[in-house]
Amino acid sequence: VAVQLSDYTAYPFEIEQVDLRFDLHPDATLVRADLKIRRTGAADAALELDGEALELKSIAIDGAPLPESAYELTESGLTLQDVPNAFTLVTEVEIAPSKNTALSGLYMSGGRFCTQCEAIGFRRITFYPDRPDVMSRFTVRMTADKETYPILLSNGTPGETGDVDDGRHFAVWDDPHKKPAYLFALCAGDYDVYRDQFTTMSGKVIDLAVHVDKGDADRAAWAMDSLKRSMKWDEETYGREYDLGVFNIVAVRDFNFGAMENKGLNIFNSAYVLADEASATDADFEAIESIVAHEYFHNWTGNRITCRDWFQLCLKEGLTVFRDQNFSADMRSRPVQRIKDVIRLRARQFAEDAGPLAHSVRPETYGAIDNLYTATVYEKGAEVIGMLRRILGEETYRKGMDLYFDRHDGQAVTIEDFYACFEEVSGDDFTQFRLWYSQAGTPEVSVEESWNPETREVAVTLKQRVPATPGQTNKKPMLIPMEMALIDDEGNMAEWITLFEDEELTLTFDLPEGSERPLVSINRDFTAPIRLKRNLDRETQLAMIRLETDPFNQWDAVQALAKQEILALSEGSQAEPDDALVDAIAAAVTGASDDPAFAALLARLPDVNELFLERQPADPVALDAARKKLQAALYGKLRQFADSVLGESSTQAYDPGAEQAGERALRTALIGLLAASGADEAGDRLLSLYKAATNMTEKLAALRGLAGLDGEARETALADFEAEWTSNPLVMDKWFGVQAGTGDAATIEKLAAHSAFDLRNPNRVRSVAAAFAMQNLAGFHAPDGSGYRVVEDIILKADKVNPALGARLLTAFEQWRSLEPKAKAEAEACLRRLQAADLSKNSADIVSRALG
Ligand code: ARG
Ligand code: ZN
């Protein structure tokens, strides 16, 4: 049964205090919860508690055990009628962490205890109102075997510790801040700890610690450095200071997502903690920096102020992604960061918006809450905050945020509460703007331009349309802010921001005597997350590459040309890439070589995920082949440049920062082109680059290139890599990933049969199944259906073990309706088989929505 936003009612009780006691054993952990409860709602309201996979051992109110007739126990919880107005409820339950393969609630990873409670995992730990608007104070007391689990962590502030009988010990933690249950966390085990301190702006010294596997402490240095920079940035940018004396991070190998912002005890997928030059790529370093920041920033946007209900998820996620993107932009290059964010948005969120799983940033209904952690809620949610800031201006935005923090600290609130703060500080009305939260689908803005040489009048007509999405056919015009400019051929310009709020808008400009036709620059810096439809002739597009002053639009002009070319090649309307066009792209790349990170982005052609959206029906196999053809042509033009860039070997000590990473990005982009070039010597060149590489970034780029070729060089490199890294699971994920990302169904079958393939480890499953189904569309969407069958097989098995994982993989099918007829028929048949299979609730929700 679907949950509706409009059904919200407040919880009729307040939980004033929660005292939890854990007697930790892998197979049978005893959890005692003392809840101090006070009625706040109707006198006859029953006390309803969520609970799942719990074995109730005892239950008492104010010390008196309850007879079975006093409560109703079901699969999903516990209901008590006729409870007093104020009382203490004590329950004892038994749970089995070692059998918890869903990785939700309390589970074991690498022989240690850890938790994941967002969104609804706490109910798998104890009976509780597991909803974000019930906030309480928690204390935790854990007991465990001292030798196996010497470190015992939970939220808040550490308290008493000591030994008890049988070689066991205990630790107490007390969290002074009220929080919802989804922010509860506990970790117990033996770790290596990387420690540091941070002094806050008011002079408080915070003890910081990153807990990792034995022997991995050195690889936690970058995560720690990122944490300290995040703490500083939030003070400087938002005036937000940390609010506890300790901040702990724990890395776990088995984790369903990236990381989790539990109060004072962030738990991370180890992929987003561990890094060093030899084992991690620059992309890994970047991801660690941004995810550490993201989770830290949640302390204010998520924890101190949380969501009233899960429909408001974007309130914390969209806002926090926006904050982490700006942090990364400040740490690195702002334009490069912007381009990367948009690449991701277009490849993932635009695809979601265009398919059967489309939903609004704040959905109004859901079948399974785990399936709402989407690109739309996160990434489009972040874009909406970006537009808000652009409309308000930096200063007013900050005033609104200050008011939000001030007014709602300690509360669980809604998007309306958030916007009320900005309306108050600005005097503006954001009613129309908030359609971004309720209308799904990517708005399309078409542009018509005219120029009258006599009157020197430029006219630009904009028309907007929001495509229909499931359950939403008639859309209202959105408020679309767009930065625009007119640019003359000397690069002079006039810049402004248009608030486009009707279906149609015409802007006219009278230019002074002697003016030539200017370039019209629209949606600069990708102001709004829209699809711009513009019919520009080739000459104007080329002029745009030369004259654009906005780096995003300059890059996008190259992308637009490359997209058209790949589409033409894939449809057979053109046999070979146009020489002049390839020249122009090559010139843009070499022309940007003093900013290698930007040059790398120019050399990266749009990938199939993005091209997919440009033409329906889409033929991923043809698109992939056409893309490779254009890459080969581009390599032909850049050969000398590539030789000289790849020929340089760096003598500097490795540094993960933006400057060196930019240089390596250009090298890896050129390695990618070399791999696609089809040149005879490519295999040998790649193998020697592979052997010469002194860092994982370049090693992996060469390996990826080799993985896509046939022949001895490929086998040599893959065998060498496997032998070297067999005991490092994160690096082995890369080994699986490059093969899955370039191979076909037979490759996937082989990888899934490898002794190191492990259905219980989400990273490993994703390194095969998601790398194939989500990043290798030509392989996955093979017209004979082989790609679907091999992924179906993995999903059916994975879903039994871990429903969240199964459901996430299934989203790869979201585009099936847009495919060419052969693949489409195979995809549909596969979805129908899946529909008939015995899937988890999470997975069944995706399949039924995908089939519509
Ligand atoms: N709040 C976490 C983050 O974005 C992610 C939690 C994911 N939970 C889920 N059920 N998908 O940082
Ligand atoms: Zn988040």
C-alpha cells in the first residue's frame, strides 16, 4: 500500500528519553529499550510502535510486566491500547545481526557490528515510533566481548566504561541533542584509528577519529583532511559550528549506499574513506572529499533540523548536496565542478525524469521508501536550491538560511517551512517557484532568435514545456531563472538574469550603431536544470566555442556539436566524422591545455547515457559504435598533442589536490581516446602506459582501455592487476568494474562466477552488475537480450539477500520504453519474468512502476 503525503498526522505521544542497552553477540543480541513516554495527542490514541524481525522477550509499563492480552503484536509492530498519559515502557527484544544480510538495522561487516537506520532500519533494532518527526534524547549502553570488540561507539559523548564478567566490557554514550531514530548508530569491533583534532571558531577542541580495518590507518589521512576542511568551510560559509566534543567516522566494507550522517558517528562505505596514491584514483579522492563533506554538512541540514516525514527528503538531501557541491567548487575549480555536476545530472537525473520512474523532487506518494533515494531527490533537489540562491542573491540567501537555522533548530520540518524563511527575508513569493518540487519532468525551453541588420534589433523568443510524466499530464509553466548574455565578436558582453515565468517570453534588444549580430548566451553556468532546444547553424556553434565567456556554455557548445555528430553517425546519415568539426573539437582541447582539467572535459565526448535521451527510439549499440568512431577521429587529430602529454613523466611527489589531478585527468582522457582509436599499436602503448603508471588514476585508465580491446596485452594487464591487488577488495572492485564496463554478457557471466564475486557485498555486486547495466549501455541493451538475462540472474539472487541492492540494480531498466524494437521487446520480456518472480517489496515496486 502506498503512503501519501496528504495523510500526514502528528504522532500522539512524545518520547522524552530513550535508554538503550545492547548485549552484543553476533547471533543473538539482546536489546533493552526504556522509553519515557508522554501523551500529546488524543486521550484515546493507542501507542503504535514499529518493529520488524524482532523477537519480543519482555514488555512492561512502569515496572509491571504486560500480559499478552494488553498488546497486539504483528509482523510490522506493536500496538498498545489504553496506555496512561505518562509512563515508562520497557521492552526487551532479541535480534540476530549475523543473519542480517539486508544491511538495514544492526548487522555484521568484516566481523564487526554496525548499523544503518535511515530510512526505516531502527525498527529492526527495537520497537519504536520509527518516523523522523519523533525526536528524542538517547543514551546507549553496550556490552560486548572485550577482545573481539575493544572499541564501542555510539552517538554523542562517550561516558562511563568498564569491565564486566566473562571477558566482556561495556561503554556508555550519551547524545545531548534530540534526534529521530534514523540517526541512531552503533559500531563495535577492533579498528585501527586515525586521530586528529579540530578547533572550532569559538575555540572548542573537537576530537576527530576515523576507524578503519587493521592496517589501513594511513589510507584514512585524506578522509580526515577532508573532514577538517569541511568543518572549517561550514563555519566560514554558513556560520555553522560543530556541536559535540567528538566526531567519529567508521568505514565498513558492506554498505548499501555511500555513507550515513548519524549524529556524531558517521558510517561510511569504506570505498569513500580509504585512499592512497597506489590504490585510489583521483576520482576516488574527489568522491571521498565530497562525501565526507556531505555527511558532515548534514549535521546542520538534516540532524539539527530534520524532515517531518520522508516526503520531505529533499529538504535535507537536495540542500546538503548543494552545500557539498559548493564545498568541492571552493576546494577545486568552480567551472570544472559545475560541468561534472551537470554531466552527472544529465546522465542520471534527466534519464529518470524521462522514464517510467519519474517523480517530483518532493513526491506525494511512495510504495517503498528506500526507492526514493534518487537522483531526482538528491541532484535535482540540489539544482533547485541553486536556482533559489541565484534568484535571491548570495546575501539574501544566507539571511534566509540563518533564519532557517535559527527558527527551526531542533525541529522536524517541511519544504514549506524552509521557503517561509526565504519569503520572509526577501519579501518575494515563491509559490510558482515551488512547482519545481511538485512537477516532475525536465522542462524544455526552445529558443528562436532573430536579427534585423537595419534596426540592429535582436529578438529572443523562449517557449517552455514540461513533458508529461506518470500521473502528471497537465503542467503549469515553471519559474525558470536563466543567466543570459549578449556577446560580440570581441568578447564584450552584456549580462543579466531572466526570470522566465510564462509559457512564452520575447526579449528584444536594440544595439548601437555599427553593431554586428551578437551571440546570445543562454542558461549560463547551467542556471536551470532544463533541456535547451536551439537550432543553431554550424557556423554559430563554432563561433560559440571561440567566443563564449561562460566556461560551462563553452564546454556545452563542444558537447552539442559532438552529440549531433555522433547521432548523425549512428543513424547512418553520415559515414565519417566531419573533418572541420573534429578539428574544432581538437582545437578547443589543445587551446585549453593551460587548464588541463578543463581540457580533459573537452576531450571527453558525451557518453551513451546522455545520447540516449536525444533520439527515440534509442539504439545504444549504434550510439556506442558512433561515439568510438568520433573518438578515433579526435585521437587522429590529437595524436601529436597526446604523444607529448603522455610522454611527459611527472617528477613531483603525488598530491591528490586539484592541480595535479587536472593534469592526470587530461592524461587519462587522452588514454581513453587512444584506447578507442583502433590504432594498431594501441594495445602495446596502453600496456606500456599501464606498466609505467605510478598512480592508480593512470594505471586504471590504461587498464580500462585494455579491457575494451582483444588480445594478449589485455590478458597480461588484467592478470597482473589481479595478482597485485587480490587482497585489496576496493581495488578488486575496480578490476571487476573495468571488465564489466567494457564487456558483454559472457564477460559478466564469467565475472559473476569468479571466486571473489560475493552477493553479500554490495560494492562487489555493483562493480559487476551496475558497472555493466548502468555504464555499459551497449552491452546491457544488446538486441539479443543476453545482457538482460545475465543481469536478471544476478538481481534475482541479490534481491533474496539484500532487497535494497536488488531494487537499485533494477532501476537500470528504467529506459526500456525508449529502446529500439529488438532490445525493447527483450527488456519487456525480462521485466515480465521479473514481475512473475518472487521479488522483495522494494524490487516489486520498481518493476511494477517500470512496466507502468
Ligand atoms: N542520508 C544518507 C546520505 O545521503 C543516505 C541514506 C540512504 N538511505 C537509503 N535508505 N537509501 O548521506
Ligand atoms: Zn545525504
